[in-house]
Amino acid sequence: MEDKIIITNGTVLFADELKMVDIEIENGLISSVGKSTAGGKNIRVIDAGGKYVLPGFIDVHTNGIAGFDLTNGVYNLDAGDFLSDEETYLRGLDNALKEYAKTGVTRAVLTSLASPIEQLKKVFNYVDKYKHDYIQSPWKEVLGGLFVEGTFMKLIDYRGAHNPEYFNEPSIELFNELQKNAGGLIKVVNVVPEWGDSAFELIKYLSQKEIVCAAGHTGAIGFQYDKAIKSGLSLAVHFLNGPTGSSSKSLDGGGAVENVLRASGMSVEIIVDGYHVDKSYVMDTIKRKGFDKVIAITDSMFAAAFKDLKEFHVLGVDGIVSSNREYLLIADREYALFGSMLTMDSAFSNVLTWLTMPIEGVWHEMHSPLEFEDALIKTSHLCSKNPAKILGIYEPKTSKGKFGQGSFTGSIDEGKSADIIIADIDRTDNGYKLNIDKVFVKGYHL
């Protein structure tokens, strides 16, 4: 492996500006930006050829990609079912992390569906083994933790594609069991406030452990949601997507949507495929919450970047792939979506396109287009900086990050992990398209 990598002749996207400077990488970290340091024996110079140099993307909510699903394992097209023996699972996970990297993702928080507890314990244990005992794969660094989404949900009407048979009342004891099997990798937990005291107790406990407390698939009334925020809730799960309760009435303090919009400390995830949430609502949410509180996610299923799949069955729920292969549907519920086919390179392209075009809002009359450079910086915030901040890996509070020393990421700065994308951004008839050339994950590159 090279002692040093130098990326030259690229337009580098920083947190608040674009500059053409060189970047040096040593030992998996960004060792220098804009200035030369002492030489080494093995130096590789990469000419970016005038392309953009961006911080790697962070997807804080993804169930899987390329045939791999965190909860169920590796999908076999011939059998029409998942394989979840340990060897197949570990190889599938490693391949999935490589596939994420191809789309510019340098950290992925893998997300679980509602499922039998013993099944969750089994696959979480597999993930722990992969992280700590598996072969020395360069893709391990892409694994940014686990997100428990379906386990602590409650209401059938807000189930989405989750099977309510596997919902559980919030429990500190149950969480600790799952975390033990996961080897401490759980970083985000969805706890719906409508459970009441048990939810508030778990939220307080998680926030004290510096685990992100989230809420989605929720029909909580406003007073419940507000109490959850005061207990430590900080993230709205796939905001405005179908199963998020809303009420325009003056009774009970509204619903989840109203309280998320009012709470200045709440961040929101949004699936930016243009199907789950119309671009008008995406822009309205950004206008209300600000660019620093919105996080672009995929909520992708194993069907993303997975050819030939037409229909499937997951934990008692049937799904089909849309005719244009851009979204997934729950088979027996008209217009009910089932995760997504989105990848983060497309998510980035969508947001950049929307920010640079006039869009009529729903809550706001019109959103004026931003200049390209400003839009590019803000798009990067949604895809890199903001998710890193919610995970606590953007800037160090102590000498060590939550994932270990040198794990800070989300921007191109000296001392941070060398998580970098080199790409063209092409203007098309439909907007902008990101075309990735190279991806570096802690200095290792495709």
C-alpha cells in the first residue's frame, strides 16, 4: 500500500467553499490540504482531471443493497428467498458494503426491519463477527453502525412495510440484549412515543448512552411527541413518508409532523427519491428546518442495485418492483411504498437538481433556485456533513470518536478519515447527474 496518496488538479468541496487545492492522504487520514508535506518512498499521485472532489456520503438509514438485507441475509433469485447461514451472510455483507462504496457511500448505518427477536440477535451477532473477526476487508470501514427501526413500533396503521406481529414495547432490557449481540454497534433506535412511559424511559436511557433516539412510523399525538423530544428524541425517521402522524387540529398539540417542524433541535431524515416525498415537500421542509437539520437518506432495500428482481416476500409482506424500476410497492396495498431503490449518488443528484430549479411549494408559494456553487455546498451538507453530525462523528468532542480515533468524517479537513469521492457533475435535460470516478474509504480506493 502507498505511503502517501496525493489527489491533485481537482475542485475540492469544503464545508463552505470550493477551491482547487491538493489533498494528501497518509495512513487512511487526510494529512494535508492545500500544502505539501515531507515526501515518502511510495507516493501515488492521482490526477483528478478537473473533476470535483467531495466528502464521502453517509447513509444513516438503509436496509440493504445488491441483494443483501441486514435483517434477512442474501436474496437468492432462483429460490425466491433469503439465505442466512453465517458464511453466506458474512460474504453478502462484505459485498454489500463494497456496493455502497461504488455509489459514494463511505459510511452506511444498516437498518433492521421488525422481525423475531431471535432472528435480530442472530444477524446482529453476524455483523459483530464481521466487524471484529472477519477477514481484513477494506470495506469494513463502510459499516457505520446499526439502526433498530422496526422493533419498538406500535400501531398497525403506521406499520409501513413492517410486520406488526414483531412489534415490542420499548424495554431497556431488550435493547441491552440486542446491543450485546451487536457488540455495541447499535447507533440509532426508533422508539415511537405513543407507548408512553416505557418509550420515554428508553429514550432517556439511550440519549445518556449517546445513542441517537429517533421516531418514525408513529401516530403519536403532539403532547406525546413533545415529551419524547424533552426526553432526548433528536431525529425524525423518513419525515413525511406515509406513516408519520399529522394533525392540523388545535387538540392534543397536533401530531408528529407539527412537533418536528416546531422543535429547533430536531433533525429530519428524508427519502429523496422523489416518490416517497414530493420535491415540493422536500423544499418546504428545508425552508422550515434549515439546511443544517435535514439529512438525505435512501431507506434502500436489498432490491437497490439488484438486477432482474420483479417481486419478493419479506417477513410476511409481499413486494413488487415498479415497472420503471425506480421504486418498490407493497403488493396488496395500493400506492403503499416498500423501502426504496434509491442509491446515494442518485440522492445527491436529485437534491442538487431540486436546489437549482424553481419549485412551487405546498406550505411556501415558491422556492427560488440557488446558484450552482451554493447548491452544491448545501447538497453536500445533506448527504455528508449533517448525517455525520447526528452520529457524532463530524467533529471530536474528545480525543476519540465513537467509532475510534481517526473516524471523524463528513467533510474534507486535515485529520479526518480520508473518505473522498472524485466525480464529474454533468448538466442534463433533467437537471444534474453525479458520475463517480473514484471513491476512497479511509484512504483505500476502488
